[in-house]
Amino acid sequence: MIQSGVYNYVNVLDKAADASWIRNDVISNNIANVDTPGYKRKDVQFESFLVAQVSGGDLDEQIADIDLSTLNAMTYTDSSQYSYRLDGNNVDINTESAELAKNQLRYYTLMNSMTQEFSRIKTVLQKPS
């Protein structure tokens, strides 16, 4: 993490990528436990925390002012009281597979955004020929 408010956009992208990486592990664990009796699916909450930090006002200023120490992903058990099957498991393999694909696209998009941002910074810092 870069310790400057100027780079908070990159830092927020980094936090979002970390959350996406965690979500990938959680979804993979859900898929691995699709046949485990009593297993309850888990998910990751991050986006709502980010939205709460940047709601209203000028987005650039809010991103520069985000307290990154409070912007962390949280794993939770989803719909723990519900079950789709008699064995108490509430994992739907089709939903998990779709969520995994969606999350992988999100992760690669975040990585691409960070790469582009560093490329812009590099361009600005290069000496003219």
C-alpha cells in the first residue's frame, strides 16, 4: 500500500482486489462443500463498506480522504437459517459457479485498472526526450 493521499485511488483499488481475492477463496470453499451435510454458504461483504465511505459529495475528494484502515472485507455466513436441501446444506452449485465467474472478472478488471493507473503515473514521471 502506498502511504500517500495522492495514491488513495490505487490503494482503494488494491483493497477491492484483496476483497475479491478473499471472495474467490470463500466461493471456492463453498463449491468444495457442496455435498457437506449442514454446511452453510459464506460470502464476503466489501462493496457496501466502500459505498458508505464515498456516498455523497465529490468522489475524488472522498477517495482521497478514505480511512483505509476501516475499509476491509468481512466474511459472513449467508442465509444460515435457510436450507435448500434436506441435509441442511444451502449451497447451490450453479449460483456459486456464476458468482465465481463474476468475481474473477471483477478481479481482473481491478488488476487492469491498477495497471493503467501506474502506467499513467509512469508517463507523468518520465523525462521528456
